[in-house]
Amino acid sequence: MTISQDKITEIFFNIDEFCQQLDQLIEASSIGNPPKRKPKMSHSEIMTIMVLFHLKGFRDMKTFYNSYVLVHMKSEFPETVSYNRFTELMQKACLPLVLFLKHCCMGEGTGIAFIDSTPIRVCKNKRIFNHKTFDGIAAKGKSTMGWFYGFKLHLVVNDRGELLSFMITPGNVDDREPLKKESFINSLQGKLFADKGYISKTLSELLFGNGIHLFTGIRRNMKNCLMSFNDKILLRKRSVIETINDQLKNICQVEHSRHRSFGNFISNLVAGLVAYSFFEKKPSIKFETENTGQMAIF
């Protein structure tokens, strides 16, 4: 993926502005003298490189850092460190990156939202019993594509393809569990469209009490329910979030089996979500409601 110099500057500017405000807040609330020695590379530079990795189309961070950043981006990052030191700084920058994602990269609620979960595999199935990195953290789960070992990424997006909420759980957690968490649904409102895996009368009543109307398909052994024509069309357009999941895995590289620590896994996943928020064109739905009450989707 080609990224212009203006886009790189925009990403760094937004991250650096946030980091400066965060540092001021930490200094104001800290007790005692802060450490005088600071890393050679700032959190802003580390976070920017992490985000650029997911936008440049490289398969692994080591190749990107050694073959691209150190060679072709000396003017943007003049004070670089070795790759081993960079991986240490990556994990230290994980918390600021998560806060930046939560406070600066989330979209606004439009009254229309889509939810889905996607498996994040950490190894191939034949290596499950020999895998040690995520032992006791990851779990074996099942998706529509079969069994896997790893985690689940639960996403909620609006009709413009912007992220509204996310949660990472072990692979054996039910898709409906995050919707029972207030922290996951506090930014949602209006209509929420999901697949058949979210069918639950209890969950629907719980969400309705919080101002969220859950729409799902029905199984063969269920009675049909009344639904407006507009809502039926929007339910069919739920594939927009599946497209986003595909982009996160195949463009942003949030899923691979080369992690050597849980901190590295979280840093890579969060950086991929931040990178997606900087996409110029996101999967979205364009619709207009006419005076007749009908809705046209393009």
C-alpha cells in the first residue's frame, strides 16, 4: 500500500499531540520526581512506526524495521535504535497506543451498527498441544471455518465503517458475552445488526433496556418475526463488518503465528486497529431515505 508523505505526517502529528497531553496528565498526577533518563526514541515515534507497518503491507516487523525504516525513513526518524531495543519499546508503548485507539480512533454512533467476531489464530491446529507462548491465556474455540486455537476479536462498527467498540477474549468465549458488558455497549445506540450466533431472548431484552434494538436472522426451527423492509435490507448488508475483518487480517496483518509474547500480540493487534482507522476509504453503506419511507442503498 502506498502512503503519501502527508499521510505519514498526519499520523505522527495526531499521535504526538495525544502523547504530549498524556505525558502532561501523568506528570501532573505523579508523586515524586519522574525519571530523568528518557528512551532515545519517543512513544510517538514508536507508535507511528507500529502503525505504518500495518499500512505498508510488510509481513513481519523485523523486515519492515531493518529494511525499510532504517534505510528509507532516516529523515523521518533520525534517532533510531536497534531492532531488539525497538521491540522492548514497543511493549512499553502498548498502553499509550490502546488509549490513543480508545480516545482518538473511534467513530460516532449513527443509530446503525453491525457486530461480529472473528478468530485470531496464534498457531496451526496441528501445533496446538506443543504451543507454549499463550499457554493458559489463549483457548480452543470453534467458528464457522472450524476449530482454532487463539483469541476472538469482537468488533462493532457503524454504517460508515468506523470502529465503535472492540474486545479481545479467549477463543472459547461465546460471541454474546461482550454484549453483556456495560463497557462494551456504552457507545452504542439505536439498531444493532448481527448474525444468527447472537440470537438470545434474554440478551435482546437486556440490550433493549439500554436503548439498543438487536436484529438477527432466524433459524429454520424458529417462527418468523415482523421486520420492516428497511431493517431487512440493513441486515443483509451486515457483510460490511466481514469485509472489515478481512482487511484487518490480510492488509493490517493482525493475525499471524510468529508472536513470542502476549505483549507483542496485543501491541500488534491494537496497532492494526489504529492503522485501519487511518484508511482513506473504509467499507461502508450509502443509503437515502425518501419521503415514501423506502430506502435506497447504493
